[in-house]
Amino acid sequence: MATTVGTRMERKVTDMAVVRHNILKDATSIQEFADGVNLLKQDFSSGVTTAALGFPGAAMPVSTYDMFVLWHFVDMTTLTPPGNASGRNAAHRGPIFLPWHRFMLLLFEEHLRRVLGAPSFGLPYWDWGADGDMPVPPPVLWTIDAAVGGTGEPVTTGPFGFDAMNPSASFRVFFEQDADTGAILLNREGRGLRRQLAQAPGFPLPTTAEVSGLLRDEPSYDNPNWNAFSLGFRNHLEGWRTPGPSTLHNGVHVWIGGDMGFATSPNDPVFYLNHCNVDRVWEAWMLQGSRTYAPTQATPGAPVRHRLVDEITSFVSQATTTPAEMLDVQALYTYDALPA
């Protein structure tokens, strides 16, 4: 019997939920993730072009992979409410952060299964806390050719490396955020992926002790004023009020650097490994307590897309969901292990 999550998200699964594995402990996940990402970079089945999206010049097809990049950029640069001082937007710095990214991961995972022809594929996660426990983070993720490649501007190793002798066959970044203006830019030729691993002073990787402290010390999901200054689990995990230097989710973006430092951060496939681990930590928090979310729909003055049953829309699909529908997705996937 097929199962659906929510009333509007039309995603169906079989009786058995897929399992999301630690990418460093599952060779199949490593290979399938790399293969799937590169297939999505070459998948233009949506028929969307740059002209349709308002970019000037001749129309270029936009890959399914790059549609996710653009979705993240649009929602991260859409302030809710407009002009708010905390920078709260349609995906970050507010309660929506965790359900929004869970929805994004579900849709991305679905597309990976489609292009791989692998209905049991589960999006892998990178347990950055385990790496952060090491005096020098182990290089496995960044050096194994079948994993994600290394550092550089551009990255030249691994399945997402750039080959200057054969750029058309390389993993290329076409959409990037201008560092000065914040605008989205189209690079018609495409460039190589950029990373600056461990180059940001004062931003080490998080540790398992920090994750354990988060799970132990934050009984409430979120609190007024529902922004980057709020107390609670969401803001602690997102990284705006984390005690200590690593700042959890935010710190991982900074530690990786390069393309991970912008609203177009899904340009780096590691974005999905990071957020899958963030989702895993959220799942552990909910299982040790309850599947709660705040603000409720009755909260006065809460902006649209932040309350319990406000709609979350997608730039890459007609499917929609709500935070309420993202609280229990065990029918869709589980994790091979949860942090404690």
C-alpha cells in the first residue's frame, strides 16, 4: 500500500521507508550520490530556460540540479516580513528553517531516485560531529575520488571536479550570488566549484559533544521573536546562538567555505550532506521528546510561511507542504543511526 505525507505533497512511497546512511560508512551511498548529482546536472526534463526565469540573452536550459540552487537563493533572499532587522527569510533565521530544508531534501532525494532508477536510494548524510571530534578532521570525504573531492578554486578532484582541458564534461557552476550586490548572476560558460576547507579562523567543525548538549539542553523548538536571536532548539542548531565557536549548521558552511558561503550554497553537493545531518539531529530531538513546532497557527502576528500550517511552496515542483506535515516523515525515510 502506498503512503502519502500531507494533503498536498503528492509524494508516494512503498511500504518500506528508505534508509539514509552515513556516507562514510556506505560505499553504495557514496557512489550513487555522486552519480545522481551528475545526472541531475545533465537533466533538463523540466523544460525551464534562463529566459523564462528572467535572465537576459539567449535562452539556456536550466538543469534540475540548478533549479534547486535557484529555489534556495530565491527563498533565502525573500525576507518575511519585508525589511525585518533579523534577516528572517522564507527558509532561514526563523522556525521554518528545519521543515523547509526537510521538504527540499525530500524533493531532491526523489529526483535522485528518478535519475538513478533506484527506488530504494536514501540521501546520505555527513556526520560532521564525528569528524569534528578528531584533532585534525579525517580527510576521507574530501580525498576519495568517489566521494566529493577536495579543496580548491576550482576543485579539480573527485566526481565534482573541474577539468580545464574538458570543461564541458566537468561539474560546472552556472548560477552564483554576487558577493557585493547579493544579486544572482548567470555564468553562461560555467566555472568550477569553489571550496576553502578549514580556512576560516575560529570556525572548527562541530563535535558530537556539542550535538549532545543541544539535544540535552533545548526542550523548546523555538520562541518569540522567532528570528536569529531566539532561544530554543531551532536557532541553536541553525547556529545563530550556539555556545562555543563552531555554530553547528552555520559553522559547517563557513568551515567548507567557497560556494557554501552564499545563498546559492546548493551549488556544492556537500550542501545536501550537511543538511541531511542537520535533519538527522532534528529527528533525534523529536524522538526524545515530541514532534512539536512553534509558532502555532493561533500565534498572533506570525508571518506567513512560519506558523504550523502555513504553506511551504517549491520552486522546482508544484508540490506544497506545511511545517505540520514535515514533523513526522518516518513513513518516507529513517536514519541508520541517530545522535544521542
